[in-house]
Amino acid sequence: MTVTTTTDLVSYEDALASYDPVMGLEVHVELGTKTKMFCGCSTELGAEPNSQTCPTCLGMPGSLPVMNATGVESAIKIGLALNCEIAEWCRFARKNYFYPDMPKNFQTSQYDEPIAFNGYLDVQLEDGEIFRVEIERAHMEEDTGKSTHVGGATGRIHGASHSLLDYNRAGIPLIEIVTKPIEGAGERAPEVAKAYVAELRELIKALGVSEARMEMGQMRCDVNLSLRPNGTEKFGTRSETKNVNSLRSVERACRYEIQRHAAVLNSGGTIIQETRHFHEDTGSTTSGRVKEEAEDYRYFPEPDLVPVAPTREWVEELRAGLPELPRVRRNRLREEWGISEHDMQSILNAGAVDLIAATIESGADSVSARKWWMGEMARNANESGRPIDELPITPEQVARVTTLVKEGSLNDKLARQVIEGVLAGEGTPDEVVEKRGLKVVSDEGALTAAVEEAIAGNPAIADKIRGGKVAAAGALVGAVMKATRGQADAARVKELILEKLGVEG
């Protein structure tokens, strides 16, 4: 067998001209429970390494697990929201392997009896097309600890001098959501992958079972990908790119693997079934380890936990209590705001749906709320490299700025300076206005004096206006605005100019 390890890529277009991509996406969601899945240790972030552990999550002899009821409830909610069937009876299994960050040397997971199975999630692509992703299963398990590799240049184990282990995360409840093979996406496969993970993240957040912060590891995606020659049915050998932690990276990892697989196959090589690491800086993947098959994990039923048998009454009670799901909510808001699907997709891509909705609830009109979040705030988020919902400004503060504009206390230019001040930590909008002296000049006497001075200083322009060229008034408005440091009401300034020159507006 010939194995090709080349990193040369074919173009994306050439890859799709010859091959059909098939994907499988495995998403791990860290639940927001207060305690771990099988013990009472805290799940709070930021604690000293190995300070949130006990004999159970450290796998000490004689310790016994106790199931977290909230974790089970969260799993059922996720399954229902994904249109899954909920098992009437299921149980945990031991997944055996040696990892230094799994102190028991097995992971308590679910194998052939998941809590939820056979569902789907409809996702909307950027052009409005709806693509249905079939869900194979959603099952409960526990997270591993965290390894920190020290002394190398890459932060990975290769080249490191030693490793440090933190077991605070070991045992935190996870839900793993596994899709059925995603076929038929063609050239849009990377876009479908990104849209699916984005929609799933919004759904998880709406359910309130996790914050689903990908950058913090609360939600991670494994991208399985294979290629098959166009017109054939048999799946190719897959690679699994592990722990991809942003929407953009999911798309890039998928695209890169399509190009890499095509290059290997075109050169007569054979794809190795392996795990791979994604590199954010280059957008490339590198080999990790040969991928095990299910039988290699030697699954067997967990003898220390009773089966899970949710009653139908409990399941239906949870179904009735589900919140409005993201896609339904977006369609409702889109109609309420009177915007197109394309505009709503842009807002979704920016991560601003909830922020705009909260700003409107705080008193802003929908046009103003969208204007400031999709304009000034989106620009600031882009320049600072932060998610828009992490900017140091609240929907209530943005709503207050829109109120000050509506009242005439601020114009748009001054409002931008107020937002700048709030983002810089100078206080509330009202405090920034006070500190910076940013209120619109509304004193008629002061405005009149500024207008008269502008007319006197620009006699040629004043004559043009008297001669009927009203558009020339813009130059005088600009002079007044400059003289008042942008704090005049431009519309009122123009009115005063025309009044002084005896011209109809």
C-alpha cells in the first residue's frame, strides 16, 4: 500500500470537479451544571489546578459515581430540541483507553444506548437555502482533564520537555452530538459545516444548558471528512480533525481537508484513517494518531451506575417547557423588524441578534438598534478582535444613546463619541456626555451668532445661496459645525442660515 504524506494541495475547484465530500460532525458541549457528572466537585472555571477533584473524578479505588440529574435533564432537552427520539431506557458504558488526562483510564460514556437518537436540525445557508442535517445520536459522557505541554515550540506534546495535568475539568458533563453522514452538500460542504455548528450553538444557548463558548472549550467540533469519486456511492476513508474551536475554523478545516484528500488521491496515495490537529495560524491540519475503531475501546456496560429510564410524562413536561428555538425566533424578529432574510443573516453572522433584541426591549426603535450594533459596535469588535457580545457596552447603554439622539441632545457624530467613551471605560452614556461636554448646542442665541459669523466669513457662498443655489448652504453648515465642535443640530443650523439670507428652504 502506498501512503502519501504530501502537504501539497489541489485547488478547491479541482477537488470538487473530481470528488464528492462526505462529512460527519461530532460536537461536544460542556454542560453548565454546578457540579460534575458523577460527583459533587465544582465545575467553576478559573480555580487553582487540581483543586476541584475528589476520589471519584480522580478514579481512586473504591470510589463510586452518582449521576447528575441536571445533566440528564439537559441531555433530554437537547435531544428534544434536535427533534430526536428519547430513549425509554438507556445506560452508561466504560470506554477504555489510556490517556494521561483521564485518571480512571476509562471514560464513562454511552455507546450503543444513547439518551437521544434519530433527529435532525435544519440550518440556513447565507443565500437563504435550508439544508437539513440528520442527527445520529446525542449521548452523555464526561470530559477529560487538561494537559499542558511545557518546553516545546508548539504547545503540543511533540518536542515538549514535560507535561502538567489539571484534573479540574475531568468529569464535567458533556453531551456529544453526532450527525449522520452529511451527503449532497458538494462545494458548499464547508459552509454547511459552519452553518450547522453555528445553529447548534445558538440552540444550546437558547436552551440555557451551556454558554457554548467555543473559544473557552465549552463547545468543540470534530470534523470527519472523506472524499469519494463523483458518481460513486461508497464512502472514502475519513480523517477526523479534532477539537476545532471556532466557526471560521470549522469551515477552514473542512475546506483544507477536501483539498488535502484530493491531492493524496490524485497522486495515487491512500488516505490514512487518523486524527488530525487544526492550526489556526495557517489554516492547515497535521497528523495526530491513527484513529481507533469502536471495538478498540473495549466498551462494556458501566456496572456502578443504574440505567437511565426517563418517564414519558417527564419527557413531555420537558418538551412543553422548551423555549422558542433560534430559527423560529429569528423569523419572528425578522418580521417584527421588517428586514430581509439577507439582513437577518448578516446580523446572525455578527452575533448581534440577542444584543439588538435586548436594545429594543430597553427602549430603542429597531432601526436605531440595528444601526448602532451593526455599524459602530461591529466595527469596534472587528478592530479589537473581540466577539461583539464581549464589548464593554450593554444593550441598555446603547438604548440610552438612541434616546439622547431622539431627544435632540446628541447628533450622530456626538453619539459616536459617547459610544467611544463608554467603550473606553469612561462611564455611562450620561456620564460621558457630562465629562466630555458633548451635548448639542441648542441655545438659539449661540447658534445665531455662529451662523452670522459663518455668513460674514464666506460672502461669496452667501451670495450663491441668495441667488437660489440652496445646496451651497452645506458649506456654511460645515463652518458652523466646525465652530461648535460638531455640537450643533445641523438641520437647525441650515434653517437659520436660510432665514438670515432670506431664502426659502
